[in-house]
Amino acid sequence: MERTKEELLLYISRLESAIDNLPYEVWYKDKNGKYRVVNKKLQEFFAKPREGILGKDDFELLPREKAETFTGSDRAAAEGAIDYYELHMDNEIYEDYKRPVFDSSGELAGVTGFSRRITQSKKE
């Protein structure tokens, strides 16, 4: 099914709206670890606007130790070794879900995921 440019732009706009309104940090990184899709919650996490995140990797956005943690779990997710883990960072606990993304030829295109803070529920 072929779509017009206008239909595609409307479709993308609807997807962005849905992602932005989720109560989780949501992202897609390409195979080089560069952020290509981020939602509002992830922008809040980084305290940066979308334009300050897109096209950058974790080493450009985070202290080295945190960036190594994030990229290590991305590699594990890309290899299918993990899809869920708990991250303890800055006196907070997060649950992260990550999955590999493949292109139409079956090659790894990147990693997508979502995260949410679960500190309070862990204390209860």
C-alpha cells in the first residue's frame, strides 16, 4: 500500500503524539547508538529539548560511567541477551525494557526501549 507524503506525515505526527503522552521514557537509537526518536519524558530525564538529544549518543549526554552502563545494556539487548533489567542510579531505581530493531533485510538497525522509575513501588 502506497501512502502519500501528507498521509505519512499525519501518521508520524500521530505516532509522536502517542509516544509523547506515555508515562515512560521512550527512545530509539540507531546501530551507532545515536538517539533518533525520544519522547517528552526522556527529554525531562536529560533536562534537554528534543533537538539537544537527537543525533547524540550517551557519551555526549551523560557522565562516562552512566553512558557505559546504558551502552552496555544496549549491546546486550541488540544481541538478545537481555530485554529487561533494573537500573540503580542516583538513588533511584528504574526498570528498563530494550529490544533490538532490524531493518527489512534482517540487519540490526538499532535498539528501542522504554524506562520508568520504580523507586517508590520498591520501597512499599
